[in-house]
Amino acid sequence: MTREHQEQSHTYFIQERTNGEELARLSLQDEMVTTAMGGVLPEQADPSVFRRVLDIACGPGGWLIVTAQIYPTMTRLVGVDISRQMVAHAQIQAENQQVSGRVEFHVIDALLLLAFPASTFDLVNLRFGVSFLRTWDWPKLLSEMVRVTHAGGVIRLTEGEVGSQSSSPAATQLYERGVRALSSWASFYGGAERLA
């Protein structure tokens, strides 16, 4: 089998994770998306109720660090990412922003089991999971997200709307299938109210 046909050791679509340009791109993307959405948790009526937060595939850690700065009542904010470089960068940024006492980062592959006890977090966040999750990876990760979120907690998924605004029939069909799959999953696991 040729190298082109072998699956990479990870599924992230940018294969060179040690690239400084990729780190800068992700930081800028994070800032732009957070600003465009109206802040880190604009859909939440009272984000100060969250004490323990998990950010899966946190990349350079920008969303988690800003969340810690805005909400000082959050006592434990944890970011996980498969990239050691991203985690090291995020830790330095947390120290520079003086939130490292409440914010921690760990190298964890989200495609495996999340290394946290059940019901650990009030809020579990995942942004742009489509950048590394294959279709068959979603049920396992979503189940893990449910497991580590305490009853009454919030699971927050943020994805782009590329297919919903496309003139491509194939992209539109893919988007619609994804929406139906998430809706079915939410119904199976106790209703869409778990998906904020």
C-alpha cells in the first residue's frame, strides 16, 4: 500500500501539526469565530453557573483562556488536544494571561476515551470537530462527552454552516445528513436539550 493510501496517525486535516503557521492560523480562526459568535458563550443565559469546563480539541487554547478571563467564577478549565505543540503553546499563553492557576492543558487523543471520571464537568465544549472526526468517530466521542458531563450540564458543539449555504447539491445533502444524525443522536441520549 502506498503512503498516500495509508491513514495518517491522526485524522486532523492539516497533517503538519508542528507548523508555526498552523498554530497562528488556528489562533486567528479562534479569535474570529469567537468574535463573530458574539463572545465565548453567547447562547448561555448565565455562564457564571459553570464551574468546571472541558474544551476538547482545544488547539492553541484561546477559547478556554478567554473564557477563564471573562468568568472568574469558573474554577477548573481543562483543554485537551492531540498535539503536544498546541498544548505547550496553550500552557505558555495561560501563564502569560495569568490564568494558569485555573486553566490546565493535557495531551489527549479525543478519539480515545477521555481520561476523566464520569460527571466531572458542567460544560463540555467542542469546536470544529469535523476537522478531525470521521463519521464513525462521532457516536463514540459524543458518548464520552455525555459521560464526563454531569446531569444537567451542557454539551456545546460549534460547527460551520458550509453545507447549509452552498449551491452544491452534494454539500447540501451532506450538511442535511449531519443535522439529521446529530438530531437522532440527541433524541437517543435524552433529548436535544443536552445539546446547547
